[in-house]
Amino acid sequence: MPTLLLHAEWDADLPSYLAQGYFAQLKNTPYKRLIELSEGTHTVMMEKNRMQFFHELMGFLDEEKPLALK
């Protein structure tokens, strides 16, 4: 299953090093992406940069062939 991991820069509940470690452990996915959102906390989807969150999420979901070379 293609996997997207969105992480916010100031997330105290899940620091960047833990998100990166989790991402590295995703071995059985054909396609994975880690995106670090700037100036956000664990509730970034309700904060001032929420549109960046939604933009990245929708971009990932809208990809027709994520494994194809561009």
C-alpha cells in the first residue's frame, strides 16, 4: 500500500527523529513519502499552515501512477 507520512516541525508528541525512524521501518510498501511540514505541531491540520497539510495530502491521493517515472 502506498504510504504518506506527514509530520509537523514542532510536533512535541512525535519528534522528527521518531517520525524518521518509523518511516525507515516501512519496508513492505512499494511507495512511501515523508513530508515535514514547517511551523506546525501535532494538530497542524487545525493551525495556520493547515492548507500546506491538505495540499500535500491531496497531492499524494491524486497521483495516478506514483511508481511511474516522470
